[in-house]
Amino acid sequence: MFRYRLFVLTLFLTNFLFSQDIIRFYENGKVGYKTAEGTVIVSPSYDGGSDFFEGFALVLQQNKRGFIDQTGKIVIPIRYEDAGVFKNGLAKVAVDGKYGYINTTGETVIECKYSQADDFADGIARVQLDGLWGCLDISGKCIISFSYEWLLPASEGLIAAKKNGKWGYINTSNSMVIPFEYDNAQSFKNGKAMVIDGDERWFINAKNKKVEHVKSHEELERELEEKREHREKHTK
């Protein structure tokens, strides 16, 4: 009976403890973790650490990276040269200067062969191979070909891409949506994206229609100067 009660109490305390948010904190330049109520889960012993993502936190020790779970246990060894947090069940890691992806058991599921890599977002990750950028899905399949000088993260179904020195937009199926005709471009947000066309800056919509002119720094300064002169003229 005593052992049964002890088991029930332990189970209750464990569930209670880890149903709470785990918070990262710093002490003497080291990172630890505690509950919102202040119970320390991991004493401040790491050189760096992330918040918890999908039940795991990325931790740094002696310039190597690994992962702990919400009990504070090291579940993926601290051995990687670089790493990102878990997104869509995968985390980027670097081994011998090359990036790939592991799952939450620490198994390498996408080979470490890329020179640069991003965390997954909406099931897509940007990676660089032989100097060019493309995108993978969570199975490791290349869904955006390695033919771009630069890519921005997918946003609102579109990806700003640079090819042959010009920027345009492709979709997540690698089809061109907006021609490569701009000198620079940003990701879409709230249905519009800023592009640079020569000396002009515009917000465009997803149909490549210019919807709003963006004033340059010089234009804004000139307007401010004109307003200042106007005020001085009418206060004399």
C-alpha cells in the first residue's frame, strides 16, 4: 500500500511539474531551466540554451550543441558543431562543417551534406548546396531546385528568390509567380511585399501590381525640411 501511494504521489508530482511552462534563466553567465513557480529543473550549468520547442531545448556546452527534454535529461548528446531548435519534428545539425537534420530520437534523417541550412517552417527548409539555394520538405525531398543565388523563407505561399542577379517570386511548387525583374525583394506580409526597381521602392501584391510607393530616405528628409521651413515662415 505504501509503495502504491508513493507511486501515485510521484506520478502526480511529475505530471504537475511538467504540465507547467519551463522557463530559461541565467545565473553567473550560465543557463538553467525552472518552472514558472520557480522550481529549478536544470541548474545553471550550460553556456547557452534555447526555449523549449516541441518538448526539447537546445543547449550549448564547450561550443558543442545537444538537446535536453523537460525533465532536464540530455536526450541527444552534446556533440554538434551547430544546431537549431526542433520544428516539424526535425532539427538542423552540423557535423564536420556540413548540415543535415535529426529527429527527436537523435537519428539523422536528412544527410549532413549541405553547406548552410535553416530550421523548418511550415514543412519547408532552405538549404545551400554547391553555392546555390533550394528547399527541402520534411522527408528530405528537394521541392525547390538548387538553382537560386538566394532565397528568403516562404511567406504567404510565396518565396522571394534571386536568379541571374535579379529578384522575383516562386511558389512552394517551384513555379515562377512574379518574374525575376527586381533589384531586391522582401517577403510577403499582409498581402504585399517591398521590392526595389532601380531607384524606386514599391509595395507589390501577389499579382505583381504596384500598390504603394515607398519614399526614399532622401525624399523623407526633403519633406521634413519643407515642413520645417513652412513652420518657420508662418511663425515669424
